[in-house]
Amino acid sequence: MPARRRRGFLLTVEGVDGAGKSTQVRRIASLLKRSGLLVTVVREPGGTRLAERIRRLLLDFRSAELADPAELFLYLAARGQLFAEVIEPALRRGELVLCDRFTDSTLAYQGHARGFAEPLLRKLNDLSTADRRPDLTILLDLPLSVSSRRKGRTPDRLESEKIRFYRKVQAGYRRAARREPRRIVTVDASGDADAVFAQIKAVLERRVLGRLRR
Ligand SMILES: Nc1ncnc2c1ncn2[C@@H]1O[C@H](COP(=O)(O)OP(=O)(O)OP(=O)(O)O)[C@@H](O)[C@H]1O
Ligand SMILES: [Mg+2]
């Protein structure tokens, strides 16, 4: 499949804060590299000089201080730069690009949770990625009860605001997965890291590695 190989493969990992994305991305990268693939790993926001500076801005200003459109445009600016500078060239070289968060984060956080219209966000996402969309997305789905247990505390009153937000983000991700069941594969992220990875590995065998061996 030379044409397909030249296009590369864009694999993204999504899920709410603390779902285990970065933990699993490390494991996925090492499995795919051991299988002989050329893999470029990136995380959003970040990955270029400009995007890392934007990441710092987003961390410096808590979301309470950032107007929603400002937050949206900062994420999109970081993605636009990362895509042009790192992702697109790697895909052109035929590599597999593995992203820790990508366009579905915008749909879940800025869309379902902050209330921007989904068709608008899809257009802006496409603009930031020159119309390239992920070939496969692993959604780590974590029940709220497990997440607060992982954080090791029961939510106080201030936290309940965050929990409402978190619920909306989670609902946004689940809706995206229902809409695009072929692209977005939902993985139960409530087990230990080995159990979660075993499910991901089965998906990668079927959708990435199995195809390349054929
Ligand atoms: N399956 C798991 N079971 C229990 N703890 C886990 C599991 N996976 C990751 N953790 C722990 O939970 C915390 C969050 O994991 P991780 O940083 O991978 O999540 P993340 O989705 O990348 O979070 P963020 O959205 O904040 O970047 C870490 O302390 C990690 O060691
Ligand atoms: Mg992370």
C-alpha cells in the first residue's frame, strides 16, 4: 500500500484529565517502535517553540481568567503550529504520528463543556490541521468515581464545579465516539495500566499492526 504508507498514519489518544493518556502513550510508542514503525510522538498543547510558549500561557492563566474565545484560539494556534511544523512533515515521510490529545479535545472541552457550536469547532479544527483528520483515536473512558479515587480525595464544594465541567467533557467525548464509531475506539480506562494497555494493544493489532503485516 505505498500510497497509504506515504500518507502516514495519525493516531490520537484522548480522554478527560488524568484518564491515563500520557501513561498509555508511552506504552503505545514503545510497542509500535518495537514492531518496526517509525513513530513521532507529540503532546498537545506543545511540541514546537511557539506551541510550548502557548502551553505555558495556558498553564499560567487559569481557565477562570481566560475568556472562552481566547482559550479556544490559543489551543488552535498551538495546534496549527504543531501540525505545520512537526505532524505534517512526519506524515509526509510516511511515519506514524502519535498525539497525546488532539482535535477531539477541542470538541469535548470547548464544544460540549464550554458551549461553542460543534460545526464551528469542526471547521476550526480542519483549518488548524489542513483538513487532515486522525486515522484512529483511542478514547480512554474513565468513570468519575474512579477518577476521584485516583486523586485520593473526596471532592469539596469548590471541586463540585470542576466535577460538573468534567461530566460535560466526558459526555462530549462519548458523543463524539457515538458519531464516529469507526474512527474513535472507546477503551475502558478504569483498570490498572496493564489492563488498559491490553485493550489498546488488541485495537492496535487489529487496526494498525495487522494491516502493515499483510
Ligand atoms: N490505569 C491506571 N490506574 C491507576 N493509576 C493510573 C493509571 N494510569 C495512570 N495512572 C496514574 O494516574 C495519574 C494520571 O495519569 P496520566 O498522567 O497518564 O493521565 P493523563 O490522561 O495524561 O492526564 P492529563 O490529562 O492531566 O495529562 C498518574 O499519576 C498515573 O501514574
Ligand atoms: Mg497527560
